[in-house]
Amino acid sequence: MNDALTLSWSQAQAAGRERTYRRTLAVNLGLNVILGLVLLVAPVWFAGLLGLGAAEPAAWFRLWGVALIFLAALYAAGLMLPTETRVPNLVGIGERTVTGIVCLVAGGGFLLLGLYFVLFALLLLVGYYRLFQAELATRP
Amino acid sequence: MSEARAVWVKRHTWIVRLGIVVNFAFVIPLMLFPEWILALFKLPPEASLWVRFAGLLLGLLSIFYVPATVDIDRYRIVAWLAVFPSRTAGALFFGAAVLLHGHPPGFLVAVLVDASFALASLYCLLQIVRIERNGA
């Protein structure tokens, strides 16, 4: 019998894909928290770095920072139990896609942010899809 | 599920849902009519893109509250995270912005909204936990 037809092989595949998805998500959430802290602590510096010219953007930039950190915290359930808590994971992928598209449409200095959000949305979407394919295969 | 627990779960669900609706009462004008809402709360005019983006993030944050209203047992951690840090830190952030950093008092509306919903949903969650611990 082919190894790929055994339940243990399918379970190992699912576990591997879950690890990959969780690592990708953890990296993304870590980066979001760092981005949020930078926005919170040094908003004017960050605006200058990306060329987001605004006379006094500090208050609203800080608000973005706080919101990004909160979003990362609310995602914690999705990170800990990705297959059991589907909604936060799916909402999170949608959220990154929408944020990324808004940034790309805004253009200028937002392009980099847009690419960052869209890239992780795609990585997480593919990772989550593959995880569910493997997870379903463990339940013959 | 005991009747008392069911009552508190229902109350929690409606409070969180109301909080989401109230959030969206800010999200929609922040995204579509930023100048109008800034003027309404006597906040200084800013480049509208920053304000719209803040509205978008608030909307996305609010959507994350939904799972706890659908199945509080499966998404219990989301219900707690909506209180700590989300609503609580939101109230602290805006409170500190106004009281410590001299931002306009219009931001106190956010303190009022976040603190009210944090306290109300926290009370419901504590009641649910109390009933569960008593084995009712």
C-alpha cells in the first residue's frame, strides 16, 4: 500500500501544514505588533519614512497603531487553534485583503503597506486552504 | 445549558452586537464623510485619508467581535479579548490622549463608548463564568 493512503501519513501532512500556517501567521502578527508600536511611538518618523506627507498626522497614526495591535490580539484564538476557530482566521485573511487593496488604491507611500498586507493575505489564504485540504484527508 | 447561563449569554450577545452597531455608526461616517464627523465632535480637520483609514481599521476590529456573538463557547477567548485589551485599552488610549497629551475633548466620545461596552460585556462574562463554576 502507498504511504500516502495511510491515516498516519495524512495526519503527519495535516500537522506539518498546521505548523507552517501557524508560523506564517505568527510572523505576520509579530510584524503587525511591531508596526503598531512604531506607529504608536514614532508616528511622524514613520510618516516621513514612507513619504506619507502630512503636517500633523500623529493622532491618527497612533490610532492606526493601536488598532493594529488590537487586531493582532483578537487574532490570538485563530493562531492557537487554527482548525477549531475558523472565523477569526477567515475574517483576518479578508481584513488583510481589504486593507491591502485600500492602501494600493491610495497609492504613493501607502504602496509598500499595501503590498505587505496583500502578500500576507495571499500567503495565509494559500496556507489555510492547504491546511484544510490536509485536515479533511485525515477524516476518511 | 442552564436557564440563568442562557440569559447571561443572550445579554452578552446583544451587548456585543449593540457595540458593533455603535462602532459602525462611527465607521461609516469616518470612511464616507470624515470632515462632517470631525466637525461634529469638534476635532481638528486632518487629511481625510488618515481618518478614513482609522475608520476602516475600527470597522475591521468590530467584525472580529462577531464570532463571540455566534458561539460564545467556541469563541470564548475572543469574547475576553474584546474586553481586554480591545475595548479597555481603547478607552485608556483615548482617555490618555485627551487628559495627558492635550488632544481635543471630542475624543472622549470614544472613551465613553469603549468603557461602557467593556464594562457591560465584562459583567456578563463574569456572570457566565460564575454560573459555570457553580455548576448551574
